[in-house]
Amino acid sequence: MKRIGVLTSGGDSPGMNAAVRAVVRKAIYQEVEVFGIYNGYSGLISGKIEKLELGSVGDIIHRGGTKLYTARCPEFKTIEGRKKGIAQLEKFGIEGLVVIGGDGSYMGAKKLTEMGFPCVGVPGTIDNDIPGTDFTIGFDTALNTVIDAIDKIRDTATSHERTYVVEVMGRHAGDIALWSGLAGGAESILIPEADYDMGDIVSKLKRGHDRGKKHSIIIVAEGVGSGVDIGEKIERATGLETRVSVLGYIQRGGTPTAADRVLASRLGAYAVELLLEGKGGRCVGIQSNELVNHDILEILDQKHSVDQNMYKLSQELSI
Ligand code: ADP
């Protein structure tokens, strides 16, 4: 393989730039030419493709978002769309592709591979919801953003002796809620993977209030329901002044943490190694601090699950 391409697709996440940088530098180190494809699969179809040099990825390791931009591209779900994409790759003489994104992007990569074009997926999403890897690129940064917010909210919660409900991202996966709730010392953590009992939440809040607790923090993953609705229910049931904070898109941006930059660098370079070994249809990850790769199809068939032991621990520590 003498020419490879790289694109970022789906929702952006902090650390995607560090992954792009690693792909470009590792490829050039191996004397392989690299092409950047802009705006995800959309730019692949329209041919927004440009050769990248060592300097093209300078000064981006510390930047959030993605220099290659990203997009959702419904056309790529059609065979005609993918054929157009392959025609563009052939036009540029590109023989393999690194796709940095979430499970939707993996699906596109799998289908391209099935059509004879080798792709390797790199997990870039703040949700940490991709099977076959302990961590996804961007999760640690999002977590630290949430923790920073919780710590600030805690100050005002204490000053006013209020209960705060903090709604965090996670439509299907509770990782951001669970990890930030544990790290932020939340009273209750509501995740899509577990049923919650309003009676338990209320009695815990009342117990805390009765023993003189000045504040309480409840973390709600967006997939569980609206933080505003849950806040209203809590206020009605406890009679305690309750406020709601929906963190929203601030969780997707910002300077990637060191952990995310290192993870992105390792995974990006490893993806290039696999492509150069002629291995397409794979996705890379990290498990027990070892670089691993799996069949994309197998990974897409699996379901991500939160760490149940950690969930149990969060309950034990917030009695
Ligand atoms: P993420 O990668 O963050 O999960 P999406 O689910 O939006 O984000 O997927 C990103 C893009 O991947 C889509 O806009 C589309 O171009 C491509 N994609 C998603 N699902 C498929 C599919 N079934 N077949 C081909 N391409 C797909």
C-alpha cells in the first residue's frame, strides 16, 4: 500500500485531531502518502480530498474538534453513494482508509470493506459506547468537562442549600453519567442501562437533608429522560429547592486531555500499521492497556455495556 486516506465522521470528539496527526505522521514515517478527506463520507463522495504533509497536521494535537471537519451523510448508506466514494478513492490512487468516528461511521467502513476497499475504524466519540475498547477518544475530555461543571455547581448548591440535577450526554450509554457521578460524588446517578426508583432517590435526599447535608447532586444521562422533568418530580416529592443544569454541547468540545491525546496517538498509528499489513475491516481499541483489533462486523454485532461493578460502587458510596 502506497497511499492511504483518513477521514473523521459522525459526532466530533476531542482528540480526533491527535488521531489524524498520528495517522499522517505514522504513514509518512512508513513512506506512505496520506490524503485527508474532508467532511466525512460526504467529502469522500464529492472528492474533497487533499494530500497531507508532515506540516499539515502541525499545531493540532491540542485542539478540540476536527481539522478534517465532519458530517452526517445519508447518501453513504446507499450503494450508489458508496460507489461514488470508491470512484473518488480510485481517482486519487488511495488503497486503504482510516475512519475515525462512532458506530455509524464504523458501519460505513464495514460496507466499504465489503465492497473490496480496506478500511480500519478508530473509535472517536465522547460516549465511550463502542465495544472492543475500554475507552474511546474524547471520553476522558468530556468527563473532565462534566467534573469541572459539577464542582462549580456544587459550590452554588452548597451556598444555597439546594439539590441540583445535572443532565449529561449519553442517549444510550451511561458511561459519562456513571464516571462523572462517581468522580463528582453524586448522590444518585441515573443511566439508561438501569431502572431507577424515584422513591429511593427521594428517601436518600431526605436522609441526607436530615443529617445536615448542605447540597445534593443527581446526575441524569439524557437517555433516561429530561433532567428538567426529573428535577420537578424531585422538588415536588422532597419539598427541597431543586435546580436543573443541562450541560449540552460543551461536553463535546475543548482541549483534549493528555489521556485522550495519548490514546488517539496510539490508536491512530496502530490503524496505519494494520492497513499496511493488508488488514481491512478491522477496528482498533485498547483493552487492559494493550492495543487490540477486532473485526468491525463482530464489534457492530456486540452491545456496549457499562461497568456494573462501578455502578454498584457508586450506590454504595452515596448512601
Ligand atoms: P457516529 O459515527 O458518531 O455514530 P452517525 O451514526 O451519524 O455517527 O454515522 C456517521 C455517518 O456514517 C453517517 O452520516 C453515514 O454517512 C455513515 N453511516 C452510518 N450508518 C451507515 C450504514 N448503515 N451504511 C453506510 N454508512 C453509514
